[in-house]
Amino acid sequence: MIAVLGECVADAFTSASRAGSMDLRVLPGGGPANTAVALARLGTPTRFLGRLSHDVFGGLFREHLASSGVDLSASVEAAEPSTLAVAALDEDGRAAYTFYATGTADWQWSPDELGPERLGPAACLHTGSLALVKGPGGEVVEEFARAAAGRATVSVDPNVRPSLATKDDYQVARWCAWADILKLSEDDLGFLLPGVPLEAACDMHHEAGARLVVVTRGASGVLVSLDGDRAAVPAPEVAVADTVGAGDAFTAGLLHDFGARGLLGGRLDGLDLPAAVQAAEFAVRVAALTCTVPGANPPWARDLTP
């Protein structure tokens, strides 16, 4: 089992507007929730640790997660409203978000709500994104992840959002002290370490403690770095509807492949570079299929069969 800790967000996409009005299409989103859905659809038993509101969006989230096979028994029923992100797509299908996130459910974790029992029997914990940096619950999320590292593989995706958090909020080097897997995008690194070459950025994070660093580069593929040994993995060519949720789907594909081969549950001691590359090759296929449909709608396992 893999546990995923973090936010579930209502992604509202703008569409053709009429005079004096704008049409919005709302889909379930949020990086951690997207990863949980993708993992479950691939066939990995997945537990989502989230704070889900009782508002209309919270109902949408529950139905989306549960219908994809995600276990919600460790999630919290929250009194606060759901987070809303309004997405505008550019000509390449990349989304720019405006967040409505003040006082919303995702960031209100308390120590009483996030005790160690919520991890359950999971061999891996994946977390990151805004839930790890946004107060008042960010410190609680970090402490939970730090404690989980004592008995589970830990994966982190900072998934930076400059409109809601500063560079100093993303203490990635500190997180690497307890994270085994660090997944970053080129955009993340451009914000966090401007001007630093990808290879040097990987080495910095290895030195801080992360064994595996994976950098997604959109259509240019992926850089895989294991203890400083590196390989490039190309991305399949597909007709892109948009890129929403592609990075989250990649993370799910990577963790699913590791789990299927019994590599999760410790410090990745059995992982070598060829195995990491094999997992990344599977993960880019999952991400590519996600790009062929609108919104964060990752494929099911049956969609990946030849």
C-alpha cells in the first residue's frame, strides 16, 4: 500500500465566455489527490490522507477518489471550505493557476488529526505540494512525513506554486534529510535554484540525503539521478489536450512500478540505475496518456496494455 498526504483542489477551467459572463468547468485536482487517483487506477492499493470539506466540491472529491479505488478511511471530514484553483491554459496546454485558498480545509492539519496511525500498513508515503508548506498545517505534515521515514519509503514532490508560497517556504534540502525520492520539474528548479544546471541541482539534493532525484522536463523527457549516477529517459510523442496532472501521473507511475517490484518499504536499498530507468520509462507512458485528455484524468491499468 502507498499512502498519499496532501491537498485535493477544485480546478476550474475557463472556457469561451459570453458578454458579461465566463464559463467555468470544474474538475477534481490538487497534486497529491491526482497522484492518489493515478496510483489506484494503476492497481496499487492507495490510501489518501486529506482534509475533505462537506461543501459541494468536497462531495465531488470523494466521488472522484472513491470511484478510482482510493481508500478514504484515513481522510478527515473538514468543516472549512474546499480550495479553488482557476486555471488558464496557454497554447501548449500548460495551466497557470489563480488560487482561492485562504482558510480552506487543506491547510488546517492539527497534530491530533495526523497521528502516526493514519499511515497504516503503507510501505511508502508520498507528500509535498502546498500541504507541506502552507500554514498552519504545513509543519504538522512535515513532522508526520519525518516520522513515517522510520518505517516507510518517503517520496516528495514540491510542485512549487509561486503565487502562494515563497522560495524560502520550500525547504527542499531539509526535506531531503528524510525523503528517499525527490521528484522535481524543470519549472520547480527554475524557481528554487535559478541558473543551476540540472546535474548540479541533483547532486545538491543527493548531498542533502535523497537517494533518487527525478527531474521531469515535459516533452524533453526525464532526468533520472540515483546517488549521482544519471540517465535520460525520452518522453513519448502524443497529441496534447493539456498537461494538467501529468507530473502527478508520472510520480504515480514511478511509485507503482517500484511497488510492483518490491522496492518500497525501506531506503531503496535494492534500487539500481537500470531499475530506476525502467520505472521512469513506465512513468512517462502514464504521464503521456494523461496529457491526451483534458484535466487531471490519469489512465487505468488497462489503458497501458499494448
